Amino acid sequence: MEFTTTSIKKLALPLGAKDKTFWDTLPAFGLRLRAGGSASWVVQYDVAGKTRRVTLGTPAMLAVAVARTKAKDLLASIRLGGDPAADKRAARAKAAETFGAILPRYLAVQRRECRPRSFKEIESRLSRLARSLHPRPLTSIDRRQISTLIGNITEQSGPSAAINVHGSLTGYFSWAMREGLIDQNPTIGSNKPAKRPARDRVLSEDELRALWAALGDDDYGDIVRLMILTATRRNEIGDLQWDEIDLDAAKIEIPAVRMKNGKPHLIPLSDPALTILRKRQRTRQDYVFGRGGVAGFRGWSQRRRALDARIAGARPDWVLHDLRRLASTVMHEKLGVQPHIVERVLAHVGHQSGVAGVYNVAEYIDEKRRALERWAEYVDAVVTGKSVKAQIVRLRRPVGTHR
């Protein structure tokens, strides 16, 4: 029968039937009726000996003439080698490949390839800050959506966070391209904040004195004091573990997996640094700082705000990392420590180039210890109000001079 608006209204399921397809005079074009009253236009065809069906829509959505035209177009594509049913399944599969659904696969790769600290940062950026992309199919994410996300992060969390998220997104989409999940990387050409100029902030002696005096007798206070005395990064001390400390030998040995440069770092401990660690009660906990001893210190921002509130006339433009620059500057300019020793103290990569950079793997442990002892004496002179100039004259004997 030829389908018309009138003829399809007369169609009904045979008694006892739950499903039946009625066929139009156009071959392979039918109307499927189901128990319960549902109806849908279908096209049926064979591919490689298998019968397949494609649903076009319902009579309520598509009039007979429109449905027949769609069926003709579909049948024409089939004659040219197309497979609409397979294309539809592929489209559904692509739609299911959302940013959030594929993300665990990418993070599993990063967990194997990255240092733990780097992995945590990537995981946080993509899982938390890029959460708005999670429901979207990867193939639907475009440059505009990336730029909108980065702009929002810039406003809410600052340009540094936005730059870092942009970098993590670039890595994720590049991996997705190599996996064949997308054809192009939507981060390419998208806007991101300009990099901030390199910091050159060095705290004055008055600022160091005020900072030290405002530190409390708690985890955060001990962490910042140790950061100052050891010229370390915050996570190197905040995530410090008891098995990395040798109090008898007066040293900390941080494994390569926790270091930014991917190399182990030995830190000689001055007497003031030893005193801070010895006063802490060691329990069965793995970590020196933090609640429960299982994850290291957390709550940096909250503690920093509380510290600023206690410092009279505090300038809000300094960050904890500036303390490393202060130590480096004082060691270079005032304490007679040779540059290559300062670089070893700071655990910097690339402090030597050429043949020296390849073959000189010496740790200069004794020189590092003398440098940090002098730095500790300088800090003590500043925070206790002693004559800093007199201390500098006494301390300024070359450390690490080549013979």
C-alpha cells in the first residue's frame, strides 16, 4: 500500500501482536507499530548478508511526504556503499566519548609517566577546573569553548592557574588526537593569559624579621621556618616524610620522585633546622606535617591569610617561593658562597653546561652544609636583632672556591 496521511491512520496491530512493520510501495520504507501505541518510520536494507534497520522518526514528527523523501535519500546512499545503521552507531559511540568519560584513560597514562606531584597538578586541573567540559563529547569541544573556560578561570583563580589549565588541556587533547578520538586539538590558537614577568621580589631584613616573628607554633609555622633555613620549596617541606630525615647525620634526603628536577636532593641541616625537627613528636605517621600523617600539609592559602593578618604593615605581593630567592641573593652577595654551591643548595637543574654539566655530578655536601650554616646564622642575626653587618663580616669567607 502507498502511505498517505489517511491510510496510516487506519493501520493497527493484528490481535495479539506486539510489533509489526507495514511496508510502503517504496521498497524498504515502512511504518513500525508497537504495542502501547508507538509508531516510527523505518528503512530496512541488507549489507554483507545482514539485514539492518534505521529509524527516521515518528509520524508526529515527520509527515508522510517528508519521511518518504528521507527514505529515498537514505536508500540512494546505501546503493553507493553507505551503511546508515553503522554510521548511527558510530555517532552514538562518539557522543558517549565525553571529556569526562575519556579522562580516566588519560590520567592512567599520566600517572605512569609523571612524577607524583606533577600528576596531582594535572589531575586537579582537568578534574576540577575543567569540570564544565566533562559532559561534552570530545568531538564537539571547539576553540570558543576552550577560550571561554580559560577566561573564566583567569577571572576566578588568576592568570597563572589559567595558563596551567591551558597547558594541561593541550596535553590532554594532543593525546586524544594520537588515540584517534579527535581530528584536531581545540586548544591550538585559543586565547590564554600572557605569562607574568619573572618574579624578582626579595624580602628586606625588616620583612624577614616581621615574618619570622609572626609565625605561630604550629605545623605551618615550622614549615615556613624550615623553608627559610633550608631554602626549599613548600611541597618539599610540606610533604616531608620521617623516613627522609636522618637526625643523627643532620640531613634530609628527598627522593627523585618528589623533586621538581626529577633528581634526589640532599639537604644538610643547620642547628636551628635540627631543633625544629627534634621538637616534633614522631609517631607511626609517615608524614611530618599534616593531619593524620597520610597526606602531608594542606591549607596553604588559609594559613597564609592568617599570617598576613598578624604581620604589621605586611605587603601582600610576596609569596613563599620568594624566600628561596632571598636565600640565594644573600648567599651570593653577602655570605661569600660560590654560585655553583648556591645552585646545588637550591637543587637547580642546568647550573652547568657542556662537559662540566655532563661529568660534574658531585653533591658538594660539605660546601652545602657550610653555606646553609652561614645562612642560618644570618637569619638568626636578622630575626634576633643582632648586628647583621658584623655577622656578615665574620661569615664572609669563600665557600666553594675552586682550588
